[in-house]
Amino acid sequence: MAEERRSKKESWVTSFVLVLPLMIGYVAGIILLGPKMVNGADVINPFILGQLGFYGLLGFNLALIALCLFLISYLKKRDRFDPKRFLPTILESSFYAVTMGSFIIFVMKQTTLIAMATSDRPPPLEGLVISLGAGVNEELFFRVGLLGALAYLGEDLLGLKKGSAVVMAIILSSIAFSLAHYLGAEEFQGITFVYRCLAGVIFSVVYKFRSFAIAVYTHTLYDIMVLVVPSP
């Protein structure tokens, strides 16, 4: 049992280390383009920016990078870090992102959403940096933090079975994820709310049944498809 817990812990640590390139890219984007790179659905960075300013935001993200570097050292000492894991992670995430993105773009094309998404796109470099930040920080908050907390509350406090608690947590955290997109200037619309809830469910399922790293890369690559890649 202790060995199993340690294995799961180190698996999660490895997963966190795998997203290091995205963190570095996001910090580089913040330095290059400034704090406007904060995504409206990202709860963590806007709060830090509001409380501590630009340098606080930069310091927080640099601290995440420093943590990843420490974890790399931790894993290397135990011979558990293999850089070759990056490629399978990216390939699997790409499959999920393309499948998910193709489905959602198809749905958007049946409505006015595709025109809205195209007209509201930021410049490509800004879209790329926003995608990097959203992939890491939104997954940290909504999947690791909120989904995990809701699953714990459902199972330990409400007495639900583990499966029921996880389903409840996925649904509620996905609703919160969708609603967070309207914290900025975007007007609430039922159809955008629904497809973002569906996106949240997909990210949650990938996180629970695959890994944090694959969920982050799936989210990032999906956002790049929506914000950067030209629509056919």
C-alpha cells in the first residue's frame, strides 16, 4: 500500500514536470507581451495580478518553474524521470485535442459561434501565449483544485460512493469552468456556456483517467486550435 501511494505520488510529480515547457513559454510571453496575456477564465493569474501587480504575477510563475526544476532533481535521484515521456504525452494529447476540437468546431459552424470565435481572436502570438497560460493554470485550478475538493466533499462529507462523488465533481467543476469565461467582458450566452461545459467535462475525464500533464497539453493544444490555427 505504501509503495502504491509513493508510485502515485511520483507519477503525479512526473506529470507536473512534463508541463514545464508550457510554463517557461508562458513566462517568456508575459515578459515579452505584458500582463494582458492573462486569460479571463484563468482564476489564479488575474487574482495575483490584481493583488501583487505585474512583478507578483511574474514571480508566481517563476516560482512554479523553480518547483518543477526541484521536482526534476527529486525524480532523477530516484531514477524515475525519463525525458522520453514528453513525446507520448504530446502525441496522446494531440489526439484528444484534435478530436475534441474538430467536434466543437463542427458544432460552432452550425451556429454563429464560428464567426464570433474568428472575429474575436487575438493576434497569433498573443493567442499562443494565452493558450500556454490557460492550459497550465486553468487545469491547476479547475481540475486539480476544484474537482479534487468537490470529489473529497462528496465522498467524505456527503457520504457518496467514490464514483458518484467524482461524477458530481466533474459536473460542478465543469459548470464553474464555463462560468469563469464570463468574468471578463464577454456576454453570457447559453450555447457558449453549454459547449464550454462539455469542454470542461472532457478535460476532467482526461485528467481523472489519464494524467494532469495530458489534460494540460490537451487543453493547451485545443486552445491553440481555437485561438491560433486559421479556421478552414
